[in-house]
Amino acid sequence: MTLRAAFGRTWIYGVALLLAAIVLVPLVYVVLGGFRTTGDIAAHPVAIPHPWIGANYREVLADHAFWRQLLNSAVIAAIATILVVGLGAMVAFALARYQFRGRELVYIIFTLGLLFPIAVAILPLYILIRQLGLLDSPLGVALPEAAFGLPLTIVILRPFMRAVPIELEDAAAIDGCSRLGFFFRILLPLSKPALMTVSILAVVTSWNMFLLPLLVITDTNQWTLPLGVANYSTEYTQDTARILAYTALSMIPALAFFVIAERRIVGGLSGAVKG
């Protein structure tokens, strides 16, 4: 290995470690802060817990509101994921395997949806949700989340489905398999890496959503975890340690899910790029 190549590799690793530190240091601070007291944090903002105090985490775990908000977040994330993956797979199948006039235009329209975050349409969304009678309902949050998740889902799934050889579809047709049969029995199993990728992204996106639930849900019994964290930080403004413990516990489900499924995300996205 030449000196230039070694320097370039070291520089890349250095940048990667710097970015990892920028992401991980706040997370570590929040988790460790939950094992300290508020007085200790005020006296020594950056320090290792000494002694380690688990009372903050125990109090949060004993709070029924935390578990209710966890369940609400899980229900909304499940509904949004099922909708975005199911509908996205069917749309991607039509755009990838069917020939019709305006197909590319339809795909471009979906692609343009990536440029519009949900905050841009939050006011008309709220009015529409209110007219449909979906305020304080999991569907009032899950449906818009699924709608705004469709563009990315289609962009990832379409290359996968286009990459499947047409000969395979012809062979299935000769064996008596219909177009829908080919979709369910052959295409979806072959697109499993991409389906896992869009499912994971949908779950994490829904779990972290704050603005939409804030406007749609007013019933405290229907609050999601992000709303619960915001309310908890307001209720216990003076108790920094308990707020950090609550925040750390609210991050764990989505963070653990993301870490476990990270390889599938990378595989799905690389396959989409190749397609």
C-alpha cells in the first residue's frame, strides 16, 4: 500500500469516527445522565455517574403513562408500515412490470413527493383529518404517515421489481400463474431485501414523528412517546435526570430495532441503486 493510499484511508476513517462521535456522544450523555441526580448534573455537567443511581429509570418504568404511550406508538407505526409497504409494493409493481402511457410521468410525480416534507402540508392535512373525523385516532396519524412514506417506498422497490428477468415472468405464465400470482408468489419473495428496508424506514420514521401527532392527538391517553417526552420534560422541568431517563427509554425501541436491522437496510438500498 502506497503512502498516498494509506493517508487517504486514514482520512476516511478519521471522518467516519468524527461523524460517529457526533451521533453517539449525545446518546451516551442522555443514557448516562439518567443514572445521575439533577444536583450532580448541575455541579458536573459532563461526568461518569458516581454512584450509579437507577431510581430515575425505575420511576419511569413504573409509570403507566410511559407504557401506554409506547403501545400507542407501536400501534401507529404498525398501521403506517403495513399501509406504506402494501400500497407501495403494488404501485411499484405496476410501474415496474406494466407498460402504459404516462408510466414514467406517474413515477416522476411520486419521486417529486420526496421534495415535500409533511410539515409543508400540515395545515391542509389537519383540516382534512378533522373533516374525516379522525382526530384523536391512530388512523389520523398513520394514514398521512403512510401517504408521505409512499414516494420513498416506490423509489426503492421499483428498481428491484424491474430487475427481475422477464423470462421468469414468462415461465410463470406458461405454468398458469396469473400476473397477481406472479406478484405474490415470485416477485415479493425476490424483493424481500427491499421490502425489509422500506419496512424498517417506515417504522423508524413513524416512531420519531412529532409534529403530526401533536396536532392530531389531543387526548392524553392517545399520546405517542415523542409527545410523552415533551410533556414529561415540561412537567418535570427541574428534574433533569428524570427527563434524561425518560428520553433514553423512549429511544431504546426504535434504536434497537434500527441497529438490529441495519444490514438489511444497507442491502436493500444497495440493491435499489444497482437496479
